[in-house]
Amino acid sequence: MSGNMNLTLKVWRQKNSSDKGRFETYKMQDISPDMSFLEMFDVLNEQLINTGEEPVVFDHDCREGICGMCSMYINGRPHGPKDAITTCQLHMRSFKDGDIIVVEPWRAAAFPVLKDLAVDRSAFDRIIAAGGFVSVNTGNAQDGNNLPISKVDADEAFASAACIGCGACVAACKNASAMLFVSAKVNQLSILPQGKPERMQRVRAMVAQMDKEGFGACTNTGACSAECPKEISLSNIAALNREFLMANLIDQEG
Amino acid sequence: MNALSFLLNSTIGKKIVMGLTGLFLISFLLVHCGVNSLIFFNDGGELFNEGAEFMGTNLLIRTVEILLFAGLILHSIQGLYLVYLNRKSRNVSYHVNSGKNSTWYSKSMGLLGTLILIFLILHLKHFWVTSRFTDQITGGYTTLFDEMKVVFSELWVVILYVFSMFSMAYHLLHGFQSAFQTLGLNHKKYTPFIKKLGFWFSIILPFLFAMMPISMYLGWIE
Ligand code: HEM
Ligand code: SF4
Ligand code: FES
């Protein structure tokens, strides 16, 4: 078909977490510009299966930009060349015929490679389990006007809650810092009345877990926010710093 | 764990120390640049020598000087320790990394800081050691202004000072606004102002500092 492309893929292959790993080169023929990047990987895996090779393991689930699973570092950027999208929302029309595309897993000590492009992001789950919740049952959603929340607060909490936990922020950061993720998860709760009562103990517990997992410190380079598919703002990190400082200096018990 | 030690041992607490000491060093730079700029009056160093004499003998300033050294050492050690810890957190680098998502100097604070540190050691040897630990100036054999002329008569020294001011400019270009972010001082209205202020501070101060050896070497200041 006209407009279809021939591409060269260089994909990271690694048998398991103790394998050293290496790049493998694959020639892709007749790729439609309308395919998503993951569909192109489906085509690759079909080829590999047909020739008796092991398919490339990569994470994916919703394929509609909301679950955050599709972690791929494509040509030097998390989720590829476009801003504010996940890999599943990246289409082959973003590439040209003859392109060489290098695909690597997220790189962070706290996100060890499991196999090929799949990394273990359970460190994020443990951070959430440490305090990213409201510990009383707040019941069904109430009538909107029962809990008066200012528009400013509602908008801010909503923007923070857009984080899908993909880990692109960690992947992009030269320090593999999880500050953008943690700050979004702390703020979405601490701004709202349901989350306020536990905000001090929450921020202490979540930051302690973040450090325990081995994520780096924040140098404020801004790489995280620039690569975040949900464009989570850096102001979340300032708010987290403020919250953490207050929790340790003023409110040391609650 | 005690709340304060919990704070200081956390990644955020370590950065808060960097931000506080960084801002303290910035306030010192402002005073230092102000006093030294007195040489630009081109009055044979009279005003400058008076200023330097005051700074060298005033008790309050001598006390703050001790704090300043403590702050500098803390900032340097903590900064390099953070570089080490952060390298451990990102233990494998990418084969291809675009890097367009952030400025090169925000990612090179450790290198820029190290260049500043090397410069500072030489700089302290040039002036601080001469004025405090020899009788050259206290004994009236020379003045700090004349000492400057001697030091800045050598081309390699001038080049090194100017180069170091580039390191300083880039360190501040990221550091100034970064310190406010670290301390949680972020605001819709004031943050753009802080960024602008930081930008001009980072250009003007190192420029003035760099002009000192240049204008002495070229004989613009007598
Ligand atoms: C007069 C000299 C200096 C000034 C005014 C200064 C100022 C600053 C400021 C304002 C920051 C930002 C802090 C933050 O992000 O919260 C910073 C960061 C930093 N400084 Fe300095 N600094 C100076 C000298 C040094 C020296 C000698 C070193 C040591 C080798 C150094 C190493 C660092 C490092 C590594 C960071 C980044 C820390 C991080 O974010 O991970 N600095 N500096
Ligand atoms: S902050 Fe953005 S990049 Fe980081 S996990 Fe959330 S959605 Fe992904
Ligand atoms: S597969 Fe769910 S966001 Fe891409």
C-alpha cells in the first residue's frame, strides 16, 4: 500500500532480571502509518512467533491512554517523540520511511527490568499503599453541593488526580526521582476535605516509602513534567516540599 | 524517629539544606559583588580599600564569615553526596537519550559546583590568605587593591576567573529559581517574578565579577 513504511527497530532484549541484556535489530516491512506504536509491536511479535523466536515482552493494557502500562523509551524519550501522550496513543505517522527506532525499557534502580521492555513498577504501588488513600469509608458520591469545595481547589485536585502512574517521570529524570508522581498523589488528596485530616501522616509515610524504594532526590530539572503524558505540573513538587516540611516541623504527631 | 532527623535524612530534607545554603551563598555574593564593584569608581582603589577594611575588621561580619564557610562546606559536601546518591538511583543510562526535556546546566549542577569549588580554593589563596594570614596588608606593605592588580596581571589567572564566572552564571541560572521550588515557595503570581529576578541576577553578578580581572588586566582601572 502506498504511504506504508519500512523501518529498522533496535529493541532491548533481556531474558530476566539477572541477564545482562542486549539490543536486537529487526527489519519491519510495509508498516501502515495508521497503526499505533503498540500495534506495530504486535506485528513484530507475530513475525517472531512465526519464525519460532521469542516475542518481545512489553507492558500494555487499556491501549487508550488511561492505564499507564505502556512503558517504552523510544528514540531517547519516554513514550516517544510526541508530547503529552502514552505509547499506545503514538501512531506510526509520527515516523518516516527508513527511520531507525531505538526502544529501551524505563531505566531506574527502583524499576528493575523483568524481561525485555517490561519493568517492575510495584515500587509505585507500595508508595500508594503507604498512605495514598483515605482510611475511613466516605460512602457513596454525595450530591455535588453537599461538600462545598472551591473551584480553584477542585480544579487543582482534579489536575493532580490525572496522574496515571506510568513512571515516565522517573524514566525521564536523570536522578530517577519519583517526586512528580508522589507529589501528584499526595496533593490530589490533601487539597480535598476527605483527604485533609490525614495529610500530615500521609505525606510522611509516602515520602519515607519513596526514599526506601531508592528513587533519587529532585534537582528541579523539569524533565518529568515535560515528559508526563498527563502534563502534571511542577507546582505539585513545590507543594509536596511545603507539605513535607510542615509535617515535620509543625505537626509532628498527627 | 525524631522528626528533625527524619526530615534531614529524607531526599526532600537534603534538598532543603541545599536550597537554604544556596540562598545564603547568594546573599553573600550580592554583598561581595557590591563591595568589590567599588573598584569601578577608578579612584585608585580608595573607596574599595575602605570597604575591604570594614569587611575585614567588623566583628559581625567576621562572625558571619564563619557561618559562610560552614554553609559553603555543607553545600558542597551535601551537593556532591546528592550527585552520588542520584547516580545510584539511575544506575543504567540510556543508549539513546534526547535530553531536550531539560536544560544542560540543570543537569550539570555537580560539575558546575565542582568548577566553582576549584576556583574558590584558588581565589581564597589569592586574597583571603594574603589578607588574613600574612602581614602584607595588615603591615601596610600593600593594599588589597594593589594586590588585585598584581594577581590580575597574569593572563592565565584572568582567563580562569572569567571562565569560572561562566560556571557561576550557569549554576545560578538553574540554582536561583530552583532553591525557591525546593523550599516550596511556588506561587502563580510570584514565581514568574522570581524566575526573572534569578535570570538577571545570574547574568549581571558574574558579569560584574568577570569585569574586575578583565579591566585590571587591560589597565582600564588604575
Ligand atoms: C558561591 C557559590 C555557590 C552558590 C551561590 C550556589 C548556589 C546554589 C543554589 C541556589 C542551588 C539550588 C539549590 C536547590 O535546588 O534547592 C545550588 C545547587 C547545587 N549546588 Fe551550589 N552554589 C554554590 C557553590 C557550589 C559548590 C562549591 C558546589 C560543590 C561542589 C555546589 C554544588 C551544588 C549542587 C550539586 C547542587 C544541586 C543539588 C541538587 O539539586 O541535586 N554549589 N547551588
Ligand atoms: S506524574 Fe505523569 S509521568 Fe509521572 S507517573 Fe504520573 S502520569 Fe506518569
Ligand atoms: S496501554 Fe494503557 S496507557 Fe497505554
